[in-house]
Amino acid sequence: MACQSVAAVMDEQALLGLNPNADARYRQRAMAYFEQLKESQDAWEVCAEALAKGIYNDDHVKFFCFQVLEHQIKFRHAGLSAVQQQLIRETLMKWLQCQLMNAQPEKPFIRNKAAQVFALTFIMEYLTLWPKFFFDILSLVGLNPHGVDVYLRTLMAIDAEVVDRDILHTPEETRRNTLIKDTMREQCIPSLVESWFQILQTYQQSHPELTCQCLEVVGAYVSWIDLNLIANDRFVNLLLSQMSVEELREEACDCLFEIVNKGMDPVDKTKLVESLCQVLQSAGFFNVEQEEDVDFLAKFSRLVNGMGQSLVLSWTKLAKAGNVKDAAETLQAVEAKVPLLLQLLVHEDDDISANIVGFCYEYLHVLKQLPQLTDQQKTNIEAIMLAVMKKLTYDDEYNFENEGEDEAMFVEYRKQLKMLLDRLAQVSPELLLEAVRRVFTNTMQTWQTAPFMEVEVAIRLLYMLGEALPASHGAHFSGDTAKTSALQDMMRTLVSCGVSSYQHTSVSLEFFETVVRYDKFFIVEPQHIPNVLMAFLDQRGLRHNSPKVRSRVAYLFSRFIKTLHKHMNAFIEDILTRIQDLLELAPPENGFLALLTSDDQLFMFEAAGVLIVNGESPVERKQALMRSLLTPLMDAFRLLLAKLSQETEEERQAALADCLSHAVGFASRTSKAFSNKQTVKQCGCTEVYRDCLQTFLPALSCPVQRGVLRSSVRSFLHRMIICLEEEVLPFIPAASEHMLKDCEAKDLQEFIPLISQITAKFKRQVSPFLQQIFMPLVLAIFEVLARPAEDNDQAAALEKQMLRRSYFSFIQTIAGSGMNEVMANQGAENIERVVFTIIQGAVDFPDPIAQKTCFIILSRLVELWGGKDGMVGFPDFIYKHIVPACFLAPLKPTFDLSDAQTVLTLSECAVTLKMIHLKRGPEFIQFLQQEYLPSLQVSPEISQELCQVLQQPDVKVLKNYIKVRVCLFYPRYTVGSLLLLLHFSKL
């Protein structure tokens, strides 16, 4: 279409809405206009002409026009006529020509969008319609700065579309991109490289920003073009010269890094790296301490890291190939970089240090493989150790109370240093152990006057040895005498020198972390336990002024007690007295800020439980101690529950309910102390936990805050089923009745595992109860599943899916527990209703996890009721419903055999068919051959093949038959089933 008057054709009112400050009405009109231009077959041409003729000065209109053009190229290019495709090419070249003549360049965001449009056009047309894309652009722009800028931006946009590995591409796009790169290598890459050289040479003085752009392009393209075009004296010398230009050297560093990273022959790579290093060293770049620009040094450190890792990779390849001479020379080249590595590793700027860690790690890996270390290599190892120890140290600016982004970065950097320490331990454990011992001992001798960061890092190093020098199950104090002796000496010093009193949170935390990491030390030297216990219990630990320390110490104290409970007998009652106030339930209304949070208190109750249960006191004393621990919780619970029942304000209700939930949680946590050897009954604690049950169960009938209360009591019941065993059974019916009243999907979903646990544990003991509760539970589930929900309410849909899974899991537990009578005694109508839901779950719901469970249930029901002595009428049900389910389920479009769970479902489907044959024998084969398969118009040959496989004794034959046949004949389908084989007799 030819536009005589663009202004008349374009909707000027709509264009006003492109301004960010325009009101909503205009913006809406602009969006509608954009959609109109995108979808029209030729209306977009007005935008092309506006760009070609430079009609609009408004930047937002120009951007808009490029967006419309971009849409046509990206989504409608194939549908454009040859004339329209030519119009796009002409538009872009005319716009580019305008740029050469403009005094001022376009805004960067417009140039970037233009570059994207150029790149998209290139991708669509380079292989077919526009093979001279680069020739045309280079011929037009020459060395014009504005044109060169667009050219370089276009190259980066092409890289993003064609090369960038971070962008996911379809297989078709990947093939296209490979073809584009191959064609570029053949036709234009040498010309492009020459243009880059000219740009770098021409503009390094007058337009450093263009030179930086060009260096970025070279770095991006060097990974896939012929390296010899770049890695030659002419080009490399130019890049090295730019390393001395302040505005260019960071980009030059990045460019050299990409060149060094390029895969090539190991001998050639060594030569390339060595020649670069020689020039860089002679130019003074290795004098790191004289350089003040940390941004450049971070780039330089990354370059050195790349060179070092490239040399290590070359050495590895040469050593593997048995090339002894070249491998030795490459190792010598690696060793020569170690002084520079150390300068960068120990640099005060952590970014500079972090960038060299990779080379350092690889160098240590090389040393690990050598049969023997030279004196110089041992010296290098020690220097790296000292550097790592120094860099592990916190600086003065670290904010322990309000950790932000800088602190998080330092924590990550510490993790990298830990990797180096671990590798050092693999190379020379003796040297590391001795170095840490020296630093630790010297620091502990003067801890009172040493800065906190030195004290913290000394203890931290001892802590890190625990992973660097691994021991089976933490047995650091047995076996290797030298290691054991050194660790034992350091631990003895740690717990006896008084450093636990150091007034800094980082030191306090590191002390307790280390004590617990090496808790087996106290088995060897139990005389230190009292001092450490006091540190845990006083202002150094659980009563520290920092909430962060108190919280962590509560957890560590619990671990310490659990490991060393056999050595605690003499201190049990003293500990319980000292922590009594930390075990109090904090009522919501007193406003007093407790020392520990409720989560921290869980660890305290667990520790208290472990002390009581594992002590050597008589049963009566254990019973009394446990009662004194739990009675305050029960008393508080009764009072709070009474308050909750009368409370009308919702916020107060929630606070009270949380407090009640905590009380139940604390009681539950004490029960974790019991084991097979120390049961509740043996400790005489059955009665107190029964009392807890009687105290907590009334909460189930509370009319408010049901969710929180039910969840906590349900968790307690789970624990009591394990601890009290059959003693818990009298409480279950009433509890279940309350939990089934007015319940939501989540309530039922959480209640079903409780019933399943009871069923699995007590089996026939609970058969009468299960028969009684079975249908009320099933009906409650049906009622919740039948409730209407919004179509787009994903949370409700997920809740229903999880409830459905739980329901099927419950039926599976009942069917699999050998209690045939639970379902059998529900009456024919109810049984049929339940089994129909299983058929529905197996076929209709696109949830392979639920489908698999349903087929397991069906197989089990066939086994129970499908034989000659089975349930009356069930064989008819098998033939009418179960057999079709086995064939229909895999036919569903959602039955995706690329999904592992679906494959398992298919296997269970095969098992069900096999079970039917096992229980019904030849009758089933006759049914398939004479009735069911002919009704599907299946040929006699395929019908016979299936029946022969069904009669094989091993079910694996049937499973493999289904899988292999489906995959063999229908590889293009993600759906699959035996029916795909059987349904069409003409195949």
C-alpha cells in the first residue's frame, strides 16, 4: 500500500497515549491502536513509512513504530508478500541511512529496539532473501560513528537470538541457528572480524564507548568463530594495547577472557596464555598492589582465573594423553602464576579475591594428583592456607544485627573459601591441621585482648576442620593419633580457656556450634561437661542478650543433650531447675517479651524429655519429673481454652488459639525422647500422657479457631499412637467424631493419615471402629468434593485434588490391611458407591498419582472378592466396570507416557488385568475374545495375541508388552494404551 499522507492515515489521537504521562483513556486507545496495526494485513505499512521518512520526532512514536514492525517480522513474516518483505528491508536501510546524517544519535532505547528489529529480519531472511545482510550494512555505514553504533548493537542482538545459551530454543530454532552460524562462518565472518579490527583501531581515542561495544561483540562471537581470526599478533596486540587505556581496559579484559576460554589444542592454548602473560607482565599488570582501581582488578582477576584454569585443563589433557614433556611445561606455566594468584586471593576486596578462587581450587586439584610435592609446592600450599585464613575473617563493617546484601555476599564468599579449605585438606591434611592448630592456639592465648574477628575465625577454623578432615559418624577422637591428639588439644583449650565469655555474638555462636560439632570429645573427656553446660545455661548461651544467639543455642543445647544424655545423670535435676522459666508457656496477654520463641521452646522441651527419660532415676522419679514438666502445660491449657470459648474478638481468639497450639506442641515434643528401649510404659509415663490427651481433646469441640486447634491435637494423637499404643484407642472414636464435624478439605486431608496410621498399626483391634466410621468419613469427603468452587480458584482445585488422593490412599490402606470386613459390611449400595469412585479415579481424573492408587485398590478388591468364594455379584462388576477401566484409562488424552507416574499407572493397570485372569481364569479369556474385544471391532489376531500374553505366568511380560507395543507403534503420541493397539483392526 502506498501512503500519500501518513499523518492522515495514522491515528494521531491514539499516538498521544504513547506518552508515559498520558491519561488512562489515551493510553487505552493507544493499546487498541497497537493491536489494530499488529493484526491488519497492511496497516502496519504506515509505521514503516514513518520510520523510513523520519516523519515523527517523538521518541515514543518511533519506538511504537518499531514495535509494530517487530511484531510483523516475528509472527507474520511468512504471510507477508514479497513486496511487503522488500518494504521492511528498505525501511530498515533508509532509517539507518538517516542515522548517518543526523547530528545527534537516537536515544539508546530506540537504537536497541532498532537493533532487535534488524536482528529478527536477519534471522528470518539471511539464509534465503538477504544473504548480503552484513555486506549491505557495512557498505552503508562505513566508519560513521552513528552507523557503527547500530551495527554493533545489531550484532549483539543477533548473538542474543542465535548464540546465547541462556535462552531456551525449540529444536527447530536450534537447527536454524546452527545453519545460520555455519553459513556466517563460510560467507562473512572474516569480513566482520576485519570490520571489528578497523573499529577498534579507529575509535579507541575518539569514541571509547564504541570501542567498548566492539570489544563486547568480539568477546561474544569468539566462542564460535575461527579463533585464528582473533588470536593472532595483529589482533591480540591491539587488545593488549587497549589494556593500558583506562576507559577500555575493563572491556579489553573481558574480551581477552573470552579468547582464553575458547576451546583449542592444549599445547596451542598453553602458548597463547603464556604469550598473553608475558606481555601483561612486562606491561606491569602483575604488580597488583600498585593498582588502585578495584573494578579493573576484579576484571583482571577474572582474566587471570580464566588463564589459570585453561592451563590446568591443558595439563590435564596432556597428562591423560601421556605427553610428559608438554605436560611438564604446562605445569611449570601453572606454577609460575601462583604468586599472582596469591596476590589476588589475599586482596582486601572480596570480589577480586572471589574471582580467582576457581583457579586456586583447580591448582590444588593438580597438586592432589601429583605423586610427590616439591618444597616450592608445599610453600604454595601454606601460602594459600594463610590467605584463606586471612580472607575468612569478618571486617569491621559487617552488620551482625541487621544483615543485608553485603553480608549475604560475604557469607557466600565464605562458602567458596570453605571449598578451598576442604581441597587443602585433601592435598595435605597434616599441613592444614598444623596451620589451624598454630593460629587457634596463638589466638586463644590472647583472646581477652584480640579483636572479635580474629577470635571468631580461629574458632571457625577449628569448626571447619570437622568437614575438611571427615570422620565416620563424627568420630574425630578415635583412629589417627596425630589428628585425634591435635583436635583433642584444641577442644580442651576451647572449653577451658574462658573464650565462651567473649562479648560478641559471632564468637558466642561459633563457640557453641563448635562444641556441638565435636560433642564426641566430651565422651573422651567428660570432666569438661559441667563447664560447658553452664555456658549453655547462663548469659553466655540461653540467656544471652542477643535473640539470635539464644535461638540458635536452644537448638544446639537440644543436640548436645541428645548426644551426651548418658553422661548427664548427675546434672539432670539441676538442669531442669535452671531451665524451668524457659519452659513456661508465654500467655498472649502479659505483654512480656519471652527469652525464647515458641519454636525455640520446642527444642527445650525435647531436651527436658530426653534428660528425664534417659536418666538413671527410678521409674517413680521419672514419672514425677515428667508430670512436673507437663502439668503446667495442662493447667495453662484448661485456663486458655475456657478464655477462648468466651472470647469474641477475632484477633484475641487467634492469639489464644496459637498459645493453645504451642502447649500441645510442647507436650508432643517431650514424647520424642522415648524409643524402643525406653518406652512410655517402662518410664511409668503412660498416665501423664493419658491426662494430656484428656486435657487436649476438648479443644476439638471448640466452636472457634477450629483449624489451628484440630491440627495441633491431631499431631499429638499421631505421637500418642506411637507412644501409648493401644492405650490411645479409647480416645479415638470421640476425637474422630469431633474432627468430622463442619470440616474443610484441608481438615479431612490431614485427618485421613491419622485413620490410616491407626489402621496400619492396630489392624483387627480397630476393625469395629473402622466399620463404624468408614461411611461417615467417606460421606464427609464426598460432601466436601461436591462443593462448588470458582473455575479459576487454583487453590481450591489443588485442595480437592490432594483430598481425592488422601481418600484413595485411605481406601488402599483399608483394602491392603487384610480387613475385608470393613468395606464388606457397609451394605451393597454403599460398597457399589465407593467402588464406583475408585473406577472414576482410575479413569476420569488426570492425576497419575491418584490413578495408580486406584488401580492398586481395584487389583486388591479383585483379589479379595473376585474369586469363586468372593462377594456375590462382584464378578459381574469386574466385567462391566473394572475391565473397561483398564482399557479406557490409558486412552485419555491426559495419559502422558513421558511422565514417570503415568508409566507406573500403566504397570498397575497391567497388574489388575493379570489379577482378574488369576481369579477368573479361562472365563476371563473367553469374555475378552468373545464379547469385549469384538465389541471394540478388534481383529481376532490382535485379540489372540493379547490373550496369550495375559496367560503368561510372569506379570512383567504383560507390562512390557503394553509399554513396548505402545512406544513401538505410537511414538508420536503421548497418550497410549493397549486399546490403541486393539481399537483399529485395520492397523
